[in-house]
Amino acid sequence: MFKNKVVEKYVQNLQDTDNIGTTLLYSKRDYLELYKVVMDVLRKNKDASIEEIREQLYQRSGLEDVLRKVYLEQLKAPGAVISFGTFRHQDKFVIGNKQEIVINDGKINIDMQEMKEDTIFDIASCTKLFTAVVMLRLSLHPTISLNDKVTKYAPQFKNLENVTIYDLLTYIPLVTERRIDNAKNIEEAENILFSARVKTPSETEYQDRYNDIAPMVLKYVIEKIIDMPIDQYIRENILEKLAMSDTHVKVPSYKLNRVANSNYAISLISNGGIHINNNSPLGVATDRKAVVLGQPEGILSGHAGLFSSIDDMVMFAKSLSCGITIHPALYREMARNRTPDDIVKYDGFKYTPSYGYLCNVKNNDPRFALIYPGLSGQSIGQTGWSGSFIAIDPLNDINVNLLSNRTHNRIVSIDPNARHRLPVGLIDSSNYWFDRKTVTDACSKLALQEKMLEDIVGEANVPLKTYKVRTLK
């Protein structure tokens, strides 16, 4: 397969990093095919600048066709802002609209507003990464252990006396006696949360352990340790130090015009009826649990509730990759698969999920692999219900960030009994996880080729911290 020992060694190194902490996902031939494309472009454009070479790689990648299909043809979300690349270069895409409609007095009015580069989004469950990072930072204190019991810090969780911080970080399956999102106020919501218990084996058989309750409980543990609100700690120790000025729990009023509309999510219920959510105006999270626990007032619940921009999320991703926000050793622990034996049934399939500390890690099943298989085995990722995505690969210095408002004016959930009768004229975004995956895989693949390009031409010939912005309409 290899005629050049240098190329063979380079490809072997890529495969070695891919295989860290997981089984083989990407073959040497897979990496070589990507590498050959980069070399072919270089050979055919010998006098071109690196920016021109990147443009040629982009044209060959087919990424734009993927983006146009998902967002401008199938309209799976009103719009998106996407950024991906290496430590030295980021590609950025601004696509579609941040708003399509408004509803006044029960009447739907068209109100198209273009997506902007600095749009602020509800990042939903990507908030969990911040919660995990805070807890890992605190674990460096000599008196704090991930094996500590939850009730040592939060005795109000009386049903969790045998649960540890480690258990919470690894999504121990928890359930409450009633639904938190049905609570009428924060006091009622907290009382429901305090009833959390571990699910029984019969309740978890073939079920995904991923849940919001574990990071919600962890928030109370953290706040007892730091003796301050978790959002204050995040602001003072992460956001301000990284100059992430557009990341908020409560978006300032003067920035609300920059927030992507995530309101008017449509659910199809079992009797064929339609429910339209009208409870997420600009600056209010789509997650009702986060809302009832105080997000509109600036209280962060640990599992969701943060709003952010693409530039801020890229900064956060790079800070994790470079060991700025947490020590590299802690990051490596975060990226280890902690769920090797779980088996989940989904839509007739069986698969094994892969979770680290409140994040996804590399998965061996290509159907359900959040993270592109060509990225390293120390990659982590997370998604959000509202349409967000983040993937971080520190060994290849690659990050992929996607923010979108897929819950705006879209069908986001369908009862199985209603799937055969989709209403005419409504856009189905209920399988957005898979639609978005086609986009993020294509972005990751191109980012990996751009990393190869940088390695081939050498640091001296690669400008530091450049970016290319493209707008698709």
C-alpha cells in the first residue's frame, strides 16, 4: 500500500491516535485516501498559497452540497452557524435564517431574519460540558474525591445515599417521582428533583443511560463545594478568562435581538393532534426543566440553560484542546469511555453508547457515532436539543462547532402512533440528530484534511489563526 516510508509513518501515527481508548475505526487505507487528495491538490497547484489550497480542498470535499441539502433544500433547521478547523485555521459558515415566523394573537406572521455571524444560540445540553469541567477542576482539591457520596455535599437527595460524584459524571440512570417540567415554580421543581432515585435494572434494560437528572444533581454538589452559584464560578473562572463575552445564562436585554429564535417547536401527539410550544421567546431556554429551575432569572441548572455564540464555543473548544481550561490529564479522564457494557435498543437496532464524563466519546458503531471516526480516540463531543453540536480532538488540534435553531417552526418530536400521518406543510426535524451528523461528519473530514495540509507544508508556511467565512442563502 505504501511506497513512501514517511507517508507510511504519518498514516500509522494517525491510526495510532484514532485507536487510543477505542477499537479500530479508521483504517490506514481510509487515512491514506484523505492524504492522497491533499497531495494531489498540492501537486496540481504548486505555486498556490495555502489559502488557495484550502479552497481547492473545500471544492473537492462536497461539503457545500451537504450543507445546502440539509439547510436550504430539506430545511431541517431555519439556519445555522458552523465553525470547524485546526488551531491555526477555522472555516465558518453562516446559513439561512435566525427567524422565520412570529405568532401574534394566535396568528402566524412571516418574519424572516437572516442568520448572522454573531448570532447567539440556546446551546441546551452542551451546557453539560461546562458542568463536567467545573467538577473536574474541583476534583484537584485534596479534600474532594470523585468517589465522594452525593449526600456528603447535598443531603437533600435522600434517595441517593449510595451514589457518588463519579456516578453522576457517568450518567447513572436517575428518575424523579414526577416530571420537573410540569412544576409551577422553582420550589416545586426543586422538591421534585430532590426525590431523584436510581432506576431499577428492569427500568434500564436496553435503555440509554443518558439523562438530565444526573448533571442537575451534580450542580447542587458543586455549589455546596464552591459556596456560590455555579454560573458565577463559570463566569469568573472560564468565561472571563477566555473572553467569552457572548455566553450567558440570562442574555442581556441589549443582546436579545442577536438571539436565534427557538420558539414554536411542534410536537405531534398520539391522537394526531399538534402542540406548538410558545414558551421559549428570545433568551428563554427550550428546556422546560432549565426554565422552571430559574434560567430566565439567571439560575443555571447544570444540564442546560446556557446561551452562546459560535466564536465563544470555538474558544471554549480550543481551551479544552490546549489544556487551558482543565489540565490535559483531567481531559484524558473526561474522554475515557465509561459505558463499555451498555446495550441499547433503538428503532429495531441494538448499539452500545459511549460516554465519558458528561460527554460523548468515540463510538464503534458508525450509525450512532456522534464523533467522526477519523478523529482521535481522545475526542469528545456533545449535542443539544435545540440543534447545537461540539466536537474536540486535542491530538489533531481539531474542533467542530455547529449552532442551529432547529426547534423554531419545525416538528421536533412525533409520537410513534402519529408518524404515519404527518401534516402537510410542516417540516419534520424529529431526526435532526442524524441530519446534523451528515454535516458534522463532512466538516470533520475536511478539517482532518486541512490538518494534513498543515503538517505537510510545515508550520513556517502556515499563517497563525486565520479564518474563512462563507454565507449560504
